[in-house]
Amino acid sequence: MSGKDVIDVQRFLNEHPFSRLQWLIFAMCFVIVVLDGFDTAAVGFIAPSLIAEWHVQKSSLGPVLSAALFGLAFGAIVSGPLSDRWGRRGLLIGSVALFGVASLACVLAGSLTQLTVLRFVTGVGLGAAMPNAVTLVGEYCPDRRRATLVNLMFCGFPLGAAVGGFLAAWMIPQFGWRSVLVLGGVVPLVLAAILLAVLPESVRYLVAKGKPAERIRDVLRRISPDAATIQAFTLREAAAGPARKSDMRLVLSGSYIVGSLMLWITYFMGLVIFYGLINWMPVLFKEAGFSAGQSTLLSALFPLGGVGAVVCGMLMDRFNATKVVAGCYALTALSVYAIGQSLGSVGALIGAILVAGVLMNTAQCSMPALAAAFYPTQGRATGVAWMLGVGRFGGIAGSFLVAELSLRHLSLEGIFSVVAVAGVISCVALLVKVAACRDIPVVQPVEGEPVHPGH
């Protein structure tokens, strides 16, 4: 059998132009991330209407606001091993359908308890969808463009939250708060039907699991006609795991456990910063003497920095990706600290918030690409999902941290200084990952034999 009859599937992706199929996969996963951002933030958009219609206290909304975050963590942690065992496609379609149905069910909720339960279920679907979208896009990307495209996809999350805010501001006065949940349910269900019709399974997953060569060839022919003459496929990993290990056994194996823990710590601390500030900055700035309107506008500057992730992705594709992201977290810590030192000048405060938002969102949006590049195919979905799942608890911790600091009457400068420490911890954790994981083999076959017809 000639060399042209057997080909490494990643080499095939590297050597051919980015096809319409790959752009289609990217576009569908980008929409999933946009919907994730929209639905995650939806309950915040409707909160004032809930207070008015159901005559509840603001403090009573705590469980509703946090339910989706717990669901996100649970969905991410559970979906990763299932995806590595059963495939990316089915889990992705099922999770999109789940959060669509759950969002529609929220429309029928008649109490905070019912809404809390349904928001948790919505979060489970959202949490399962995100890591599978990241994994699928990453496994269809050529090596030289993976970080750029995954980071670009993750820009959809703040975009979804921002667009959702504008739509909610228009829809709620016109159609009521339930219309936001209807939109957040109908669109995912339509998308799930489209995914069912056109979305292929990850070709790298098919090879790693030894699926029939005919099935792999059919997918690759949609990328390039050159695949028609290939008789067998193999897969070699840029960072391979211990032979025959999969799921959590690989993620927590001797070669990967330190890197996994450092990724979890990094993402956790990043969300401590993000949710701690995004949830509390309006209150903190109002206490600093700004009006309610000024406080809201100042706080809205923080999540606008996701576009910086594209530039970071380009740097990650050219240089040591872990060190690039570590640098972003170090600069995030400095800029968050600068917010607390700039309260006396509106111009300096605006600049500090914008810079902090760009750096924070850039670092956080770059983490899924970093994790996807760290793990081999047989444990990639699990590795990415557990990082995202464990990290979600950082969002919960960040909100409670700032609340506790406020109760202890710490100064605003002190609060921002404490939150900035989380950025330092993230930076240090990534540098530890660099030092501890430098000995992982660069190239090692994931399967001992190529996939032949009929296997």
C-alpha cells in the first residue's frame, strides 16, 4: 500500500484549504456560543419584570440567578466523558435541544421555585453544549489556525449577552418578559434541527475510535475530493496520552494531572474576576458617588473586550500559547487593580475598565483553545468540559467574594485589589503548567494501526 493510500487525518486537514464544510461547522458552533451567551444572561434581563409581576423581593432572586451557573457546571462536567465515549455530534445536538426546550418551559413557570428548577435544567444544556462546540471546531481546524478560530468562536458569548440585552430592552415593553425566553427557546430548537441534518461527527474522533474508513472518507470528501482515493486513515497527536486511556483516566493521568489542575485553577480564578465584577460593579460605582445611570454605563464597558481574543489567538498560533495567555492574566491583574485606583477620575476610570475588559475577556476566551490543544483526541472533550465545569464555580465564588468584602466594609480600592489577586493566581498556575508539562511527548500515535475499509 503506497504512502498516498494511508494518510494522517490531521495532516489532511493541515494541507487542504479551509473548506465550506469547515466554515459551516464553525458558523453553527458560533451560533451555539451566541445562544449560550444570550440564554445565560436572559434571567438578568427579565429580573426587574419578575420583581414587578410576582411581587417578590430582590433578594429572593438569588437562587434563580445562580441556578443556571450550577447547571452549567453540572452539564459541562457530565457531558465531557459522554462526548469522548459516544461522540461530539450527538451530545451537541442533544444539549442544544435540551436548553431550547427548557427555555420554553420557563415561560410556563408560575413561581420562583419552578423557574429556579427550569433554569438549572437550561444551564445543564448550556454547559454541555459549550465544551462540545469547542471540541468539534478544534478537531476540524488545521493546526496553524486552531487557536485563532476557537477564540473567534468564543467571541460569540459576550456578543450574545450584549445583543440579548438590546433585544430584551425592546421586546419586554412590547411583548412582555416571557418573549425573551420564547426567543431563547425557539432559536436553539431550529438550530438543533439544522445540526441534525447537516452536522458531521468529528473526523478525528472517528479515526481515534477506529470507525469504518468509508465513513471517514465520506466526511473528508466534503473538505476535498482528494479524500476519494485514500484507503486508510491514521491519527498522530501533537500531545498524545497514555495508550488506551480515555476520559477522566487520561485527564488525571500522571502526564496530565498537573496541567489539568492548573487549567482548572486558571479558569476558576478568571471567572472569580469576571462574575465578581460584572455582578457588583454597578453597586460599587453607585456607592462611589456615581448615579445609577452612570454606574450601569461604566459597568457595561467591561464585557466589551471579547474581540481581543482573536488577536490573542493569532499570537497563540505563533508563540507558546500558554505563556501568551499567562501574560494576559498578569496584565488583567494590573488593570483590575488600576480600576480601584482610578475612582477619582472619570476618564482614567473609563480607560481602566475598557483595558481590564479587553484583557479579561481575551484571557478567558483563550482558555478553551488552550485546553483543546493540551489534550489528545481520546480525552479532549472531557478535559475541556471539566475545565469549563470546575471554572463555573469560580463565577459563584466571585459573586460571594465581593459580597463578603462589602459586608466587611473594605474600601473600593481594597475590593478591586483583592479581586486582582485572582489574576495573579491564574498567571502563576499557567506558568506552573508550562514548567510541569514540558516533558509530555510531542508526537505519538493515538492508535497503533491505521483505519482500513471494513474495520
